[in-house]
Amino acid sequence: MKFNRKTSLRLGISIPLFLIVALSIISGCNNSDLPPIISSAQSTPPDFSKPIILESFSPDSGGVGTQLVLKGQNFGTDSNYLYVTVNDKKAKIVGVKNDYIYAVVPARADTGYVRLYVGQGDNVEEYALDKPFRYKFKRNVTTLAGKDQENGRIDGDYGEARLQRPWFLLADKDDAMYFVDEGRGTDKNGALRRAREDLIETLVQCSAGPFQSPTCLAFSQNEDTLYITNKSSHEVTTDVNILYCTRAGGFVDTKPFVYMKGAKTQGIAVNPKTGEVFFDSQTDGYIYRYTGTGKTATQEDTPYEQLFRISGSSNVEMRMLFSQDGSTLYVVIRNRHCIYKINYDTETRTFGVPEMFAGLWGESGYANGVGTGARFNWPGQPALDEDGNLYVPDKSNHCIRKITPQGEVSLYAGKGTEAGYKDGTPDRARFRDPEAVVFLSDGAMYVADRNNHCIRRVVVE
């Protein structure tokens, strides 16, 4: 069935015409019988005094980047009059000949109808066929940097670099990844490192100064300051539980930010709307708000406000993450194997009551399900995608889990409870004690694969 429907869709933007040699497009679509696109200095709109007909499209399935060919009559040669969608997502037009339109399937289109809109302004008509385009999602896990079974700290390009135990990942607006290579004490065993533009570099190593036990990272609201939690332990000789360094200083100028004796701070989060800094104390179980001026702290300073404990418990190891709008704080309780969510009012700057989001307090295991029906085993630092899904590295289950906004938990990559090292499709890939995940602007997830000594890249549309 073909149908035409008058619509008041306003295109709003013009799509530039790129007339290219079509041999590569045609071969990519297996349409060797189609004529090539002919470049022309003059482009013409459809002849609106005659019928415009959409006859077919090919291929009928594919993934992101698939070259899609629409066949019909009276399309003209000016793409400013044409707009193509796959399952209501815009497909970029790369060439037009009167009887053919060449477009590129967009990412994450999913299965749905191919639609052609012809016209401009308020005078646009829609054309479609009754068969859907079947979208094939791309799924793959690869190794970005480091090498399995090779534990060390060597800077260099991604292929040459060696990682010790990547513990935490944080990305800035320029897609540079900052990560903690785990280490405790003053023997320079731990470090703050950066991965960007195919280069791993060490910024700061553990020393006899306050930077002795880095665990978690967070950027200030404008990303000019990097906060680093400094977990206290018997190997650490400082009471600095949070340090900071600056972009202006190359992120090597670490200074004390908060002193809290014996706090064992690990979790830290900055509200993206208010800029407030929140952190935890593993020792007493409280979440705190920083109330200082942002200047270098002294041992006499107490620039923080005690807020609340989750489940009234002490000795809880946390990871924290705010939603993009700052209205929700997710708190991963690692050693209690569960995840809470807490509403936050950015106007009154007050928290609601902590609510169990996924897992069950104190019960480790592996199970998919909804809310408290799911089970985790030492979940780590989470990340959110653009649709509000939360992704959690399930460390001792050696896999990555996905939690929808409704609390439905599923397996995202790896195989629950099976450790190993293998690249490939997410169901075949294997991890060993993944600690943290983060998304970059390319839409891919990056995983701190701690005991495989590498950073992995996961693409699942």
C-alpha cells in the first residue's frame, strides 16, 4: 500500500545537496542495476504539477550507516525539497536523481517505516510504503587501552600503554577520560591518569604528600576543577579525604580540599545545576555537603554539613551520581549490593527520603528482575545514558547491568558470574572485576576493567 498524506510539517532546516558518485553507495546497497548519480550544477525541485510517487526502497534491513535507496518518480534533484526518516528519525540525504534518493540510515533508528516528505514550509506531503525497514543494531566490545595479564604503569599510545588496576573513569566535555589507577600508601603505587587522543599519560602519582589513596573523581560545574577522594587506610598518613586540582594547573597541582580524619571517603558527586559538592564517609555512613569557599583547606577547617545516612548504617562504601537535571542522586552501596535513588530539590536544596531502586540491602547474588527482585555483587560507579537508563558495573559478577527508569534490571554486556577476558559481541565478551563505566559523545560506553588491566569500549545501540 502506498499513501500520500497532506501534512503541515515544517522542515525548519534545509538539507544541503551532496551529489556524489554513486558506485560506492550502490555497491553498499547491492543495487548494481541502479543508474549512477549524475552531478549537476543546476538542481531542480519536483514538478508539483505532476504526481510524485514513492515505489520502493532498498535494502529492507541494515544498521547505522547503511546506504538506503528510495526509488520512485518526480523527486527532482534539489534535496532542499526532500526529507527522509527511518522510524521517524532523520536520514541524511547524500544524493538525488529524479527517480532515486540516496540516504544514510541514522543510529539507533530501530525497526519502522521509511517516510519521504516532499515540499517546503507548510506545503509538505508525506509518502510511505506498508513494509518497514528492519534495523539491525550494532553490538561489539573491544579493548581501548591496556593489555590483559600485563599489570603495570607505562604511558604511551593506547596499544603500548599498560594499566595497573583502573578503578574509576570520568570524562570531560572534550572526551578526555580521567581515571584512577588503584594504589594505596606512599609508594607511588596509585595514580591519576588521562586517556585522550590515543595517548595515556600519568598526571599525578601517590607520594608522601596528601595524594596517597585516590579512589573517585568528580568535576566542578564548569569542569575547571577536578575533585579526588582520598580513601583513608592503615597505609595512608594523611587526614585529607578530598583533594582538588585545576585545569589551569594541568591537573597536576593537587591541594587539600577537605580534611576529615578517618572518613574513608570514596563517593563524591557534583550537582550539575547548583554546583554543590556532596561526598560520603564510609566510616560513619553519612552523606555530607561541602560548605567551604573552594580554597585550599587546612586541618582547622570544617567546611562541610552532615546530611543523612542511608538505612541508618555505618561502614558503607558508596558511589554517587546525579541525573543530568540534578533532580535525582543515585547512590550505589557497594558492600551492601544495592542502589538507592534520592530526589533532590534544586530550588530549596533539600533531599527527599532515600528509596531502594534496585537490589536488596545486604543480599549479594546475580539475578535480573525489577527493583528489589534483582541481585548484584559489589556494584561499582554507574553512568546514565540520554534516555535515563542507569548502567552499573557489577564487579564480582564480572558484567555490566542496565537499569531502566522503572527499575528493570537486565544484563548489558558480559555473562553474569563468569570472569574472563574476551572481546566480541556483548553476550560473548568477558570482563574481570569491572569497577566503573562512563559514556563519551560517540555514544559508546567505556569500562574500567580492573583485573584485566585495561579500558574496554562497549558499543550497543
